[in-house]
Amino acid sequence: IIFLNDMGDGYTESLPFDWMQPMYPEMEKSPHIYLFLTKRPRRMAEDFKSYGRVPANFRLGVTVTGPQTLNRVEELLKIPA
């Protein structure tokens, strides 16, 4: 399992939402499982919608720090993965 962005967020507004897409085909072909964690599930959803799918070896998650951020789980559940 490869945990991406353990000290950052690949879906931050300072990056284009699709900046990782060129890497997805190689990641998808690999035997590894990739764990994506974000505080921005809407941007994550936009990225994978643009890519056309969530590869089978990608696991998506969100950070929840308390009741005020629990809505991130609802946003994550909207991503067809």
C-alpha cells in the first residue's frame, strides 16, 4: 500500500485539480494499492470525473477532524469508486 500525500493534500487549490492524472495510467498498471487522503473531496471527485474512472487499485479517503468536517464523508461517498 502506497500512501500518497501523507504530509500534504494533492487536491489543494494551489495545484490544478488534474495534476496527477498523467501518473494514473502507470499507477493503475502497478500491483500496488494507492491510498489517497484529502480534505477536499469535491476536488477529488472533479479530478476522477475528468479522468473518467477511479482505478480499481485506488482507495479514497477524507480527513475528518470533528463534527464540523463530517460532511466530507458525504462528499466522498458521491465518488463512484
